Amino acid sequence: MQLGATYAVEGSVRRAGTRIRVTAQLIDAADGLHLWADSFDRDVEDIFAVQDEVTRAIAAALGVRVQGAALQRAMKKSPAELDAYDCVLRARRYTALLDEESHAEARELLEKAITLDPSSADAHALLGNIYLAEHRFDMNKRERAVERAFEMAQRATELDPQNAYARCWLAIVHFFRFENEKFEAEAQRALNLNPNDPETLADIGHYLAFMGEFERGDALSQKARALNPLHPGWYFFSTARLHFHRKEYVETLAYMERIALSGFYWTHLITASTQGHLGAKKEANAALETLLSLKPGFVAEDEIKKWNAAPDDAAHLLEGLKKAGLR
């Protein structure tokens, strides 16, 4: 392409009476392949509101598709060919899988990325996420996990103060340092910088739910799912937590099934507690057994306290686990 662009976006707007249809397509400029296409039908009663809504939807969809296409390219390269950007792209697979294998790979890739490009705010921010997982999930744990995560997230915001993802992960590190006011402040900065990034919305929504702000957390997660229809299953956690808070246990289980992370211990923790409250002893015991197999040495009080859960929510979770048979 003469302009040297990697991707091109084209589209059209058609009007019929009080309705408009906006179409958009993402094209790979190298070979002309169509990577994505969609249409948006709206009322034109408030044309400016429609414009903003469609712009947000298209921007979010394009972000997801461009990142996916770039990841496919990076996956075809040998380790020796990877540059810092390729390393960041490949490391991001962990955020959907949440398993130890992808975590170890991501940590190695991101430490390499920072060596290759010490000025990469994205690499520092994502490495903050990875280091914090050593504490959050006890994945491939090393010393000073929270401190190292804080250093990476802070460095990311110094390198690029306008980077929403960096602000988001600085907020989340504050959350695990029990600095809730700082979490709220940085989370709001992240949302102001990029109100249409699905992952930022879902992440912040997730931790608002842990703080006991269930409705706010669910609202952000719903927006994230609307912006990224290809979202990973963990985007449903906030909605499941809202239903659990409301003691709508059947609805909680329906959303837990949609999360589809069978190897992730929090899936079974919430399921066991929910089944315990329902009095479904067989199902509660099965979920509890899976939880304990995935998390040997699990101590419910310590785990829930680590996650900075609001007091009433922590008591609710623990009560359900005890009903499930946890000793």
C-alpha cells in the first residue's frame, strides 16, 4: 500500500427514513484479505449519540481484530526473530488462558521484551500483570511478587502517562496492597484515558466487585462484553459475583458455566460456595474437591483476605464453602 499502512478500514453509511446502517471492514493491506466486517443499525433520532456509539463499537472491534491478526503473525516467528512488540503480543495469550504454562512463557517473553526495548510501556505494564499473578494465583512464585509488580506498573506509567493499560495495572497492584482509594483513582484515570478498551473495563469491573461495588463492576463488564464479543470467559466473573451477592444462586451458576475456565481455582471456589448455599451437597463436594486438587494447601480465609474482598462478601463466600463441606 502506498501509504505504508498495515491495515485499512473502509465502510459506508446508508439512511432509510429514521434508520441508518453503518458498515465497516478491516482489510490486511499486504494481501487484501478481509479480516473483519460488521454492520450497525441504529435510529437517527439523536445522530450525535449514534455517531459516538458506533464509533466506540467499531474502535473496540478493530482493536481486538488487529491485535489478533498481529498475534498470528508473531506466532509464526522463531524465538530468534521476535522483537519487543512480538514478545508482548505472544505474552498476552496468558490473559485469556490464566494457566501456569502460559504464565511462565509470558514472564520470559516480557523480560526479554524489556531488554530489547527498555522504553516499552506496554511491556512493563503487562509484566506488572504477570508478576502480580505470582501473588494473586501463586503461579510460578518468586520473592517480592507484589513489589516487583508495583515497580513495573509504576515504570510503565512513567514511560507513558497516557497509557490506559499501565494505569489499569497500577490500580490493580494498589488493590492488592489494600490501597483502595489509590485503586479507585488510578482506575478512573485508566477509564478516562480509554473508555472503550474491553480488557481495561473488565479488569476494573472485576476488582470493583471484590470491593463490594457489584453493580458498578457488572456494568463495566457488560460494556466490555458488548465491545468485544470474542472476549475470554473471565469477563463473566463480575456478573456472576453480582448474582451471588443478591443470593440468586441459580443465575450465579449459569454465569459460572459461561466462564469455562475449568483449570482456574476461583471458578470452583465460587461454584462450591454457591452450591453450598443451594444445599446441593453432591455438586458442592465435587466443586470443592476440584478446588483443593488445583490449590493444594488452600486456606479459604487467607485466600479471600488476600483478594481484598469486602467483609460482607468474604463472610458470604466462607459460609457457602463451609456448607459445601470445607473444614
